[in-house]
Amino acid sequence: MPINRVVLNASPLICLSKSGLADLLPALFQEVFVPEAVFQEVIAGEKTGFEGESVTSQKWICRHRDTPIDPRVAAKYRFIGTLGIIVLAKRRGIIKSVRQSLKKLQDAGFWISDTLVEGICREAGE
């Protein structure tokens, strides 16, 4: 079953934006929801030199009021992290190289061990 809707936390928004890969999100998902608390966390990143406005002003972001989620419902959610988004983009043909995208993340300050890079690339068929 394809993932068409996501609720993001701050990490993928910040990391993908800093590495120039934020456009993967609207290319992969029909709806990208960002809870208000996450939105505020991204904006707060401006104090550390990250331009949160560059992310939060994107038209593809759907701000969402913070809503508690029943644990029984949350248990049925599938989770995907920043690196999983890169692999998914490769599987859907949106990017040609997982390795190049991981390099962009590393260059932007996202720490990934060489062992993990090799494992992810192997998993993605590179």
C-alpha cells in the first residue's frame, strides 16, 4: 500500500531542506501535514542560523492543529525517517542515486556513518 499522506516531525523538514532535497516531499506524497508544534520548532531553528521560513513558507505544507492521538491508533501507523524518504524516492524513480542524496545530507551536516551509507545503498540496489 503506497504512502500518500505523511505527518512530519522537524528532522526531515530541516535535514531535507538544508541539503536541497525538500522538494522530494511533495514529489513523494500527496499531502504533507506538519503539526503546529513541529512548525514552531522549525521556526525556532532560525535562532541557530537555519532559515526555518524557507521551509515553513512552502505551499505544499499543510499546517495542522496539534491533536492527541489515541495510542491504539498510533500503533497502526507506519513510520519512515529521513533516510527512508531517500530510499522511497529512489524506489519511486524520483531520484537516480541514493548515494548522491546521502552525500548531500552529509554535506549539510547530517551525520551518517559510512557503514550505514553502504548498507542503505546496498538495500536500495546501488
